[in-house]
Amino acid sequence: MAKFKLLFFFILLFAGCINLSAQIDTIQDKPYVVMLSMDGFRWDYPEKANTPNLDSIEKIGVRADACIPCFPTKTFPNHYSIATGLYPDNHGIIFNQFFASDLSKKYTVSNRVSVRDSSFYFGEPIWVTAEKQGVKSASYFWVGSEAAHKNIFPTYNYAYDGSVSFEKRVEDVINLLKLPEKERPQLIMWYIQEPDGIGHNAGPNGQETLNMITYLDSLVGIFNKKINELPFHKNINVIITSDHGMGEINKEKTLYLDKIIDTSWIQYIDGANPVYSIEAKDEFYDTLYKKLTHTDQIKAWKKEDVPERLHFGKNQRVKDFIVVADSSWSLLISSDKSAYSGGAHGYDNRNKDMHAIFYAYGPAFKRNHKHKAINNIDIYPLICKILEIKPAKVDGKIEKTSHMVK
Ligand code: AMP
Ligand code: ZN
Ligand code: ZN
């Protein structure tokens, strides 16, 4: 009898071990994606400044020649394109500030009420795709996550507060990854508002900008080290990218709209240096178009004539005309408005200075792999693939990044 009891005990123990090891296996196999955007981190900043930590990712992972932003190359349209895999025309955040004629409401990044108003946002951000499929997510200041989408928020969500130190953000992100496995987000999107701010002031070649690049690189180094110290670090995929680059400007190359046209012809204007969308008063539609298209150093199109490659103008929020200054030129509404002194973005996305960085490492990615430039809308399908979730229908294409993954 005692023998049988002992045998029974061993059988139970064996079964328990199998079960436990199966559980450990699924835990260990769970993929993670942690994506950082550093605002305005131009594709070639690592060639201009000392960036040993980003450079080391080239060896252990992937570096794409660039991450090409959508037009207009501004912060909100592009962070939301990364999140949704959609062109701004299709996700609705067409500028950092715009009047939505479909809602008769104005969207402004500095107005929390509008930023949290879900009626402005179309498409499905990746944290919603994940949450809907039982994958926990976190957004630490990512554009668009303060608004509910289909009544869904990331499980962990931080309302934007630019005053939180970058070191604290690193710590908080790592703490999210230290949560017990059941509570831990598998997708984390986090954001740092530099080097955009300094790039606007000091320009993309300014010493202060280059110092900021090196400081941000050291932050990446601290982050990578902390990721490596996590017991499940072998399951974590890290992506480091940005919304756009930065072009050098100077005061001498500045145009003023009120010197080109009579601003009383304008019904409404969206945008900021160097790109605008203008609604003409009906009787001045032709005059306005003629003036805008006959001015050097700017390009102007009727919304229906915007080149196809820019994928912009079909959304009803886009006004009659799109106007954008040529590279290195500033376009201000009036001479009362002051421009940034050193750098600007918003230009045509064919301008290489508008391109951003893209680095990635982790189990899903090839090692020591140089990849050609990708479009930022291709990041959404890439993350879906890594997290093994079904993507929504988007503009981005999984084939565009298939060579960087194993
Ligand atoms: P811009 O250079 O005008 O395209 O926008 C960059 C600025 O957007 C940064 O300096 C941030 O302060 C701001 N920003 C970024 N994300 C958010 C957010 N989620 N809510 C409010 N402001 C933000
Ligand atoms: Zn930006
Ligand atoms: Zn900016």
C-alpha cells in the first residue's frame, strides 16, 4: 500500500512538473515590445554627435536608414500615424492644430479637452488592437492615448506632463516591466519631447542640440542596461524611433503670408510654420490660389491636387489649399509672429532633413542588420506581428519590414 502511495505521489509530482514547465514556457515565450519616441530625432543625428549606445544597437539589432514621416511632418499627425498605421488623412489628426469642419470643433495640442475628445480620432491605435485581444498595454505620454477609442484605454496610461524628468520616465517604464507577469504590459509606448525643443532653438547643427543628442543617448544606455537586467529580457523587443527630423532655418529666409496675400481673403487657416491649410472666402478662392502658386519658395496646391505621394488632402478637415515653404524657408502668417530661431519641421517628407531614426533589437529582430528606410505607418503592422495580434486594416504594410525580423 505504502508503495502505491509513493508511486501515486511521484506521478502527481511529475504531472505537476510538466504543468509548471508548460506554464513557465508560455510565460517565457510571451513577446514584449517597448517603443520609445524621442521627438524630432533626425535620422543622421548619430552621425553628428557622440552616440555610443545607439551605435551599439546597430550590432545587436537593426538600424534602418531612416523612418520616413507622413506629410505634414509635424508631431501629432506623425505620432498618431505610428500608433495607427494610417496616413493623417485617414486618422484625422491632420495638424497639431486644426478646425474640424465635420465636428465644428477646434483641435489644439495644448488644449486638454480637445486632446481627450475621442471624436477627433479615427483608426485604431495599436494599444486598442492589443487590449481588444487580451494583450495589456501602456502609454507613457504617447499622442492620442488620453482619448478613449471604442471606450478602450491602455491598461496603464499617463496623461502628458512635459515636466516629468526623462530619468523618471525610464524608471517608471522599467517598473511597469517589473510588475507581476499577470499585470505586466506586453506593449509599452513611451515618449520624450527632446531633441525637438532644443532643435527648434539651436538648429539641427547647433552645439546645444548635439549635446542633447549625446545626453539622450546616455539615457538610452541606462534604459538598455535596465532592460538587460530583467529576468525575461530575452523576450523584450525594443524599438527606438521618432516622429520627424529637423531642418535648419534662419531669419533671412522668412516669408510672411500677410505680405503675399490679403489675409482678409482667408476664411480659416490651420497649421504653423512652415505648413498650412487655408480655407478661402468663396469670392477670393481664385485670387488666393493664383497668388499662392505664383510665389517663389513656397508650394501651394488645391487639396484635390496635392501630389499622390503625400497622401494628403482627401480628409474633409483639410481646407481648400495646402501651402508649404521650401526646405530651409520659414513661412509665418504675419510679421508679428516670431519663428523659431534655428530649426523647423513640417516640410515635404521628401526632404531628407525631415526623416527620423529607427533602431530595434530583441528576439524578433535580426542582429547587425542595416535596413533601408521604412515609412512610419509600417511600424503598426510590425508590432502586431511581434505581439502575435491581428492588425486592423491600415495603410502600413508588413512586407516593408519583413527583412528586419527573423
Ligand atoms: P511640435 O514641435 O510643435 O510639432 O510639437 C512638439 C511638442 O509637442 C513637444 O514640445 C511637446 O511638448 C508637445 N507634446 C508632445 N506630446 C504631447 C501630448 N501627448 N500632449 C501635449 N503636448 C504634447
Ligand atoms: Zn515632433
Ligand atoms: Zn517640433
